[in-house]
Amino acid sequence: MKKVIFFLLTLLIFFSCHKKNNEVPVLTGVEYFPTDSGRYWIYNVHSIQYNSDTIDTTFQVKEVIYDTFHYQNVVVYELYRFYRPDSTYAWPLQPDSVWSFTTDQNEITIKQASAEFIVLDFPLSNGKTWNGNAKNTSLEDDYIVKNLGQPFSAGKYYFSATCNVEESQSLNLVNKDYRNRIYAKGIGLVYKKYEFLSYNTSAQYIGQYLIDYGSVIEETLTGYGTP
């Protein structure tokens, strides 16, 4: 009887270990970037351009996952981008620009113009870092995950679970480079703010952070939906 019990326990341990070793690891965080075809997002955009003059503008951007195609065994998602001055205008019939993104190798890689950026790397966890420029020729740029699963308010919306990806937090006497994106579970990107500023470094102004040139762009979700 003891031999039978020992044999059964051995089989149980063997099959339990075998099953565990063949389980596909859960990629936590993929729900922060939905990829279903037809999904769209509308953002209010506030842009400030600093140069000889300061140009302060507001407009709206609509992003739509339009279609997919295969390239070198990778699924590529076409992201159509439309622009309009405000909600009183109709969206144009044709996109103003077309971006794309892929989800290969447990990463979300967005291609805008001719540059690729790894905006998310799964599984997500607080404090996780990766090189957002790993697929382009720019210098290494470490992105870091913060406030995973925490609530966040953006415009008219309140999101119970979000993820803040801090792409840069650099400030010195010469320039400022602050970049972050916030994603909401089941929705996608809900807020983005980029600040690229260069300061006057003349002897009498250094340390006063007087802007010579640069830009501040803030995007806030104002609408979204699925087919």
C-alpha cells in the first residue's frame, strides 16, 4: 500500500512540474495597449513653440487602428492620424499622416516618420526599465515604469488603473527634457506631455531658465471607442 501511495505521489509531482514548465508566462500589462482593429482615440492637443516668437496653439488629433499587414513574419498595425482645429470641424476624409506599430518580441514599437521607439516592454512592473531607442540610431534612452495600477484623471475621465512610462526627466542649466506617457488599462494612451527646452546661457541669465527655444506638447484624451 505504501508503495502504491509513493508511486501516485511521484506521478503527481512529475505531471505538476511538467505542466508548470510548459505554461506560457503571463505578459502583464498588455491590457494597457489594446490593438483591436478600428479602435480610435481623440486627443486635445496644446502646443507651445518657442523661438523668436511664441506660438501657442490648440487642436485635436484622432488616431485610428486602420488595418494590419504582415512584414517579415511580424504583424504591422497601421495607425491613421487625423488633425482638426477643434470639435466644430469635421474630420478630414484622408489621414494627415500614417504611423505604424508592432507587438513583436513582447514589445510595442511605434514608428513615426522614419524612427522607431519601444514605448512599452512586457511584462510591466514598477521600476522596470528598457532602452526606448534600441531600434533607432539615437543614443540610449532609458524608459522607466512608475505608478503601475494606480488611478489617474485626464481631462473629463477618471481611470482606476494606469501606467506611467517616464521617458525622460532631465533638467540642467542648459536644457530640459521631460517626457512621459500614461496608459489606462483597457483603453491605451490617455495622456502625454513632452517638454524640450533650451535655456539662455549668457552670463547674466544662466540659472534663470529663460527659454531660448523649444517646445511643450501636451495631449489629453477626450474621446475613444471601438468598432
